[in-house]
Amino acid sequence: MLPQEIDAATTPIVDARKHRGKDQIRGAVHYDPSALLETRELSLPMAKENSVAVYADDDESARRIVDALRASGFEQAEALDGGIEAWRDAGLPTEELTQEQPITALTYNGTTATATTASPHGYAVGDLVQIAGADQGQYDSFFTITAVTSTTFSFDVPAGTPAAATGSALRAYRV
């Protein structure tokens, strides 16, 4: 699949690079390539019947991940020929990995907080994020992500943390 053939507004893009560099394709969601290759039945937050574009450190790695996705029912998965370099060469948009994400809701249940973003955030389990702009100081800190969907991410917080965070400019930053 060539970069120009992808409608990034409607096609999920999987960034499966081990060595991510400083940017990614705008809106791409990062997944650990080892987890994608080792998991027998992949369950990703995207429709199995729709197209999925995949790029990795090289075209061969992307093809192996496409094969794993197809084996899990994502039959329309295709590798992005030339990866992020071809995307850049085509003049298509990328974003910094430390991209700021506006948070629309930040709630707490037990010892887990869940942040909701207005658009796909591209974070992955294990990413370190900084939350800023909360009126409750316990949330303005650094956290390791423990779970993700395309527009939510969760992280552990200490017991006694307020049930919800408020603030006029709640933001998350990947660090």
C-alpha cells in the first residue's frame, strides 16, 4: 500500500516500530511489535472488516505484523510500502511523539485513573506520560500507562486520589 492510497481520516494506522524516533504518522497508534507477533488472537480497538495500514522499522517487519493481523481476522491489513520514510517523502503529515493531548475527562476507580482524549492519542501500554493542568495536585505528575484504547489511557494512582480531576486545560504529554 502506497502512502497516497491511505485515507488517514478513516483508516487506522498501526505504528509497530521498535525504534520509534521522534515522530510518527499523524494519528497512528503504536503497538509493541513483539506483542503483535507473539499474541495468538489479537484484539485491537478497530473493526476487523476495515482496512488497517501498518508500518514498522522495515518493510519485512511490517509484512510479518500484517500476517499476524490477518491471522487474527484483520483481513484488510496491509503494509505501508516504504514505511514512515515514504510517508514523509510524500509530504504527508507526521506528529511529534511528545505530542500534547487535550484530556476531556479524567476519572478514578479504585487505584486506576482513566483519561479520555478528544482524538486518538497514539499512546501504548508502558509509555510514560505527564498529566498537567489538573486542579487536584495528585494528578499533575508522571504516570506509566497500563491500558489503552484509541481515545483512553489508564494508569495507576495512589489510594485516596480524588475521584475525578478538573481543570480548564487538562493535558497529557508523552515523555
